[in-house]
Amino acid sequence: MKKNWWKESVVYQIYPKSFNDSNGDGIGDINGIIEKLDYLKELGVNVLWISPMLESPQDDNGYDISDYRRIYKDYGTMEDYEKLLEEAHRREIKVLMDLVVNHTSDEHQWFLESKKSKDNPYRDYYIWKNPVNGKEPNNWGGVFGGSAWEYDDETQMYYLHLFSKKQPDLNWENEKVRQEVYDMMKFWCDKGIDGFRMDVISMISKDQSFPEGKVGSGLYGDFGPYCVHGPRVHEFLKEMNREVLSKYDIMTVGETSGVTIEEAQKYAGENSGELNMVFQFEHVEDASQHVEFGKWTTARYDFKAFKKTMIKWQEQLQGKAWNSLFLGNHDQPRSVSRFGNDNPAYRETSAKMLATCLHMMQGTPYVYQGEELGMTNVYFDKLEDYRDIESIQYYTELTDSGLMDPDYMMKCLMLRSRDNARTPMQWNDSEQAGFTKGQPWIKVNPNYKEINAKSQLADPDSIFHYYQKLIRIRKEKDIVVYGEFEPLYREDDQIFAYIRRLGEERLLTVCNFSEHPAEMEIPEEFTKARCLISNLERKSFEGKIVLKPYEAFVLYK
Ligand code: NOJ
């Protein structure tokens, strides 16, 4: 397998609005990130993916960009950003920019021009359609609820927005749009960024016949089959690669919800000429696919389905394309609350267990801010505490229409809302968890006195130090990066275990995903193996053993 720096990296995702506020306005900022670079260096990560920091009306917290070449004023200035690059590079930390080019903000200059008249030079930068029988051009629903079409009085036509109505979709069929995007990407590469995380990049090409979508349990039709992995997406990405990516030594990861193993190889195969890796979401979307209202459910994840999916991606991408490894991000609930157990009795052990399971796999691991502390869901029980557009719009749509009982929908938000991951980073036990000296834009999780970076830095057995050790093991041992993956106990409903092999070396990872003891037998080839890391005390690592609740360890030979 070809060796690359991005295969050997560990990425840390920063959600800037909630990371660290240096000026007391309640919103995280660039200088706040710079203040914490030493913390990140100590953790051991060597790449940062920072969610969008460009000019934006913040309808979707920056995923609605109104100027691709300006820093959002509340985050700082271009000088601050340049300083961040310099300071990160000085510590041998690379920085990925979040590239959001499926859509812009409706306040972007291109859109302001585009909506002025049908013959404006920017008209075709977006997707405009005439009404059909006085209504929307088709029945597609947007990702955040409501129709995916918005009527504009000025020219009496509809524009497409797969996300909020303040996020009109760019028309990638238009060559000028693509050139604008490539020029902008070069602008940032020339400034010295080290790569891109590409927002919903699988949605940039739309089926130009715009057919009706299938209606499920909700009110609108599904645009999925016509916009996700659309007809020209690979052609566009190959062009982007030729024009921009291939000219720089950078890392690229595409957000490709709904991607299959076959599609993933087209996007990120060793020789695809498109991207380095993709995020697949099967393991975090599994529970949603079988219930009525997608992710809005109180159902707990199904461990065996989860394990099967994780194993499938390990086995089937092996040697063909490269995995991204993650259990959480700014769109997902907190991983310890979802896949582990955030009850104080098990939170620490289960957070370490999850990290062990993920970090010893093949692929590039992503740590989402606060995950290294075992931060939990916030479980807001009042709608007024929520800030996320998706949570608020869906609550209104599903309860107003009578499709969902308000109390039940509130329970769904408490478990599934994106705001669970967006509460401020918990730095210490002072007011507002040390995130800000002012009033935070979203409430701090009340458990910050028990869960915070300061106390974990002082405790050698903390989750923070456990992550640090996992990252160090990956840096020291090629087998963790390049070793072949072989699962054990496929059908077991508590244990997730696997072997990695590279030449003569062997690595065994064992995790108990349940709060009950679990019996297993250590394979003979690991007799006299050395334990590299474990989350609980254990005397013997040989023969038949009984794992304690959420126990995890890694053996090496
Ligand atoms: C995916 C991003 O991760 C999410 O936060 C955002 O709302 C949508 N794309 C739209 O940009």
C-alpha cells in the first residue's frame, strides 16, 4: 500500500463557534483557537479540520457563506487567520479548510445579482425554475424540513435550496461557477492551507430532469436519487483535481452521506484522481433508516448492525480506498452518549473503550472537540435552549402538522439534536466552563465541573491522556496505520474484537460494548503478547477471560 502523510495523521475537528472565546463576546474565535494550539499539540493530533470561518449570516452556523475570501468578522480578521496558519505550522500541525460549495448564502454577491433579473450575468450561477401549475417545480423536501424550493417575487421563479432557504444551491452545470470555485480554492491553497474537508460534495451534480421524489412518511418527496452522487459528480471532482488539488500537497476528505463501497472507490480509490478519502455515514445513520421520521427517533443504536457496518468498511475498502474513522462530529450526538454510556459509573470507561475500538482500525481517525474529554449530550428539554436550524425547523414542522407528539419530539431532540455536539468546549470548572467571559451563544453543559480539560490534564488516567496514548501508539507503529484488518467474534452481541497484521507483527484489539461482563478467548497467537493500552486493570491476557463492562485493551506481538 502506498504510504501518505494523510494516512498517518490524526485529525481534530474544531467547531469554531463553540471552541474558545478570546474576547468575551460569547462566540469562539480564531485567537481562541491559537490560544489552544499547545493543548492540541499535547494531545498529539497533527491536522485540524476547522468548520467554516468565512463571512456568513450564520443561518447554519457558517455553512452559509456570503464571501469566500473574507473571514467572518466575529471570528477575527484575515491577519488572525494567517497567524493561525503560521502558529499551527510552527507546531507541525496542518490546517484543513471546510469547503462549502454545494451552496452559498442567499446574501452572497452572486445570489444578490442572480435574483435581480432573468438576464443577469449571475442568473445561471444558481438553479431557477418556473412554477408548475402555480406551485413548486417538484415535490422535493429540504434537509432541514420544508420544501427545497423557494419562490422569489422579483422574477416570479423558484430557486433550489437542498438545505435552508438561505442556502441556495450553486449550479455546477455552469462552467463559470466551477471556475470561480477552483480560483477560490487556489487562493486558499496559496495562502498555505493544507487541504479541504468538502461539505456535502456528493450533492453538487443534480439530475437535470428534476423528477418528483418518492414520498415517505413526511410531507415532501426525496431528492436523494437525483442529487446525491448525481450524474456528473465524478466528472466535476476529476476536473477539480486536475485544476487545483493535483497542484498542491494537500489532504482532501469528502462528506458523502449515503455513499456505498463502490461509490467510495470512485471518489477516493487509490488512483481515482478525485479525493483522498470520504466520510461514509452508514454506521451513524443505520438506526435512522428503519424508522418513520429518519433520525427523529428515541431508538438506541443496534450494536450488531453497527459492528457489521464498521467491519464491512474495514474489510471492503482494504487496499482499494482509504477509510475515515469517526464516531462524532458537529452534526451528530456525542459519541459517548450514543454508543457508550454517559452514566457517571461508565462514562469514562466507555469513552476510552470507544476510542480504542476506533483508533486501532485502518483509516484516518477524527477526534471531535470535547470527545477527548468524554463530553456528553446536553439533553436540553426546552425548545428555547436549542439554536440549531434543523432541530427548530423539524420540531415545528412535525408537531404543527400533527405528525409527531410534541413531548416525543422533544425526547428525540434530546437524543439526536446537533446542538448536543455544539455546546461550548469545557475547559475548566470556572463559570461558563472557561469557554467565555461573557454569555455563550448556546448554554454550557451543566456537567462542566466534573468534565473539563483542566482536571483531565492533571490526571494521568484521564480520557484525555488515554487519547494521547492511542495517538502515540498510531504514530509509533506502522501496523496501526497499514496493517491488514481481520474481525473476530463477528456475531457476538457484546464484543467487538479484531486483529491487525503487518509482516510478522500482530495487534489484537478487544472491546466490550456492553454494561455486562462478556466471556471470550484470546487467540493463541497472542500468547505472551504485550498489552499496549487498557482502560481497566487486568492481570491475565491469555486463554479464557471475562471482560468487565466496557473493558478494552490492545495486545501487540
Ligand atoms: C453538512 C454540514 O456538516 C452541516 O453542518 C451543514 O448543515 C450541511 N452540510 C449544509 O452545509
